[in-house]
Amino acid sequence: MRPILILFFSLTLLINCKIKNEAQENIPAPPTNVQGPGHSLKASCFFKLDDKYSTVRDSAQIEEWLTEKSKVLLNTDSIPNIFHRNGGGPNGAQWNPGTDLYLAVLAKGSSMDKETPSIYINGSLYDQKSNQKEIGLFWYAIPLDYWEKQLTNIDSEAIGNLYSPELLAGAENGIIDLSAPLDEGQILKFDIHYKKETITRYFHVAFGE
């Protein structure tokens, strides 16, 4: 009788374990952080016709330049532009510019998307319509007489965002010899929003003799 009871309990335990394992296999796994097609938000800024003194008003010439520039932007991950602080002024500021700016926002996504990026310049919404040259590529013309009035001085918060950590550390330790104080010049802060993404870029400018 006792061997039969032992066999009965053993079979019961085996069946329960099998049922438990099958139940666990049917429980959905936690979702993994897999990125779908989504949107990769990028922004570049240029002087009109790539000339910081341009006074050209010929719309056909400007459109041709925008078309050619769009081809480059759509086929490369990076292109030199004035957000890179590559000017000839203090600490890479753009020196004495006097023309319109053209902001390019690349927001890759579905061709069915109707939403356009929202642009804030120094905290104020820039509500001019975009010129969409290609799907996901939006251009914004920012006239000289507008952006000049929006320029602000460089405060401590902007310094921390405008310059790289390496430059700031090098300047503090005396390893990097700066050409001017870090707050030299003025800036435009661009906050660019598209769907759930936001990026911030700075236009650094300085004027002088």
C-alpha cells in the first residue's frame, strides 16, 4: 500500500510541475526597448546662399540653392553649418553677419505625417510657415531684421550648453587658452519640437570692428 501512495504523490507532483511550466511559457514576456521607424530629429542652420553678407532677393536663385542644399542634407549625417560654432569671431562665434538665416529641420517619419516641427527662438514661438522641399525636410527662413532683435546675452546656463564639456574643463584648468571670455557675444537659442522629440541648438554671434 505504501509504495502505491508514494507512486501516486510522485505522479501528482510531476503533473503539477508540468502544468506550472506550461502556464509560465504562455505568459507574455516583458516588452523590450526596440525602436521602430520613429523619427530622427536633426537641425542645421545656414546663412542665405552660404554668404553671411548676402543681400540677394532673387527667389529663384534662393530656391535653387535650397534644392541643392536639401540633396546634401538628405544624403549625409553631418554637414558644416553655423550651429557648429565655426565662425571667425571670439570662441567660434559668427563674426559680423548681416543676412537672413535658413533653418533646416530633418524629421524623418511616415509620408502620411501632417505635423510640422514647432520652432522656438529664445523661448518665443516662431510661427512662420515652413518650406517643405522633401518629405521630412522643413526649411524656415528667418529674416535678418527679425533675428537681430531676438539676440540675447550669454548667461551661465547658456555657457554650459553652448560649449562642450571638454572645452569648459580645459578653460577652467588653464589647458585651453580662450580668445575671449565665455560670455563674449550674443546668442539665439533654438528649441525644436516634433512629436515627442525636442532638440536645442545655439547660434553664437559677435559684432565688432
